[in-house]
Amino acid sequence: MLNPFKFVSDSFKDQFQVRFTIGSPDGSTTLSLLDEHGTVAQRLLSVEQLSDPAKLEQTIQSIRFGLAIDRGQGLSCLEEMGSRRWDGPVG
């Protein structure tokens, strides 16, 4: 069974410190990505995203793309994402 928190952490561990804040009334979890300067991104992950491996992978790709756009690397990121074949999350 896929551990969504480990999967998200592993997806970003080479670039960021990953933190989760659990406790939203609807069961959502806040994902925070931090670097040496502080918080780079925060996203609310719904229970639905955390419980569906395909939706979780899509969310991770969306976050990566948003970060690339912020760094001015949106086109190269889009090309890289298009060249990958997704076989599902490892877990």
C-alpha cells in the first residue's frame, strides 16, 4: 500500500525540506516545501488526492511545474514532463 506522505516526501527530498501540517477540519493536509531561505511553496492536499495515487502524482507534477514557472524554467519542465512515461507511484 502506498504511503502518500512518504511518496510526496521522496518526490521532493532532493530539493527541499518537506513538512506536513495535519489537522484541517475537512481532513486536508498542508504541504510546505522549504529551502535555505524559507518556505518556497505551500499546497493544501485533499483527502481525495492523498488517497488516490494517480491524483497524488498529478498534484506533484503540478507543484513541480509551478515551481519551474516561478524559476523561469516552465518550458523546459513541460518538455521534460512530456518525455516521461508514468508507470504509477512506487510503493
